[in-house]
Amino acid sequence: NELGTKDFVRLRIGSQPERGNPKDGKEFVLRPFTKEELQIIEKVMKQSNEALATILKKGILEAMSQFNR
């Protein structure tokens, strides 16, 4: 809304419990990460950096084909 357009690229990163949906979404999102989750976040940040570099070097379509799951 602030940009006044939907014509921009965004890199989305999500989280969810291993099984199903959280009972309380707000509580789930705002709680501290566990040690295991922090390890996952390190991997996700590395992949995000690689995706961003691909977007800048080869374009969004190439990045989408490599990183979207």
C-alpha cells in the first residue's frame, strides 16, 4: 500500500510448526526460536542470500525456477 503498486519483487520467508497449523498463530510467531530452529534459520538465510544474488544477476524467473518449492 505504501508503495502504491504491486509491481516489485519480494522475497518471502515463512515458518510453521512441523505438524499442522499452530493453535495460536500470534504466540507461535512471537515466541523465541529454539536451538534447532536457529540452525534452520541459518540455512534459510544462506538460501535467501543465494536467491537474492540470482535475482540480481540472472533475473527473477531464473531465481524462481531455482528456489521456489
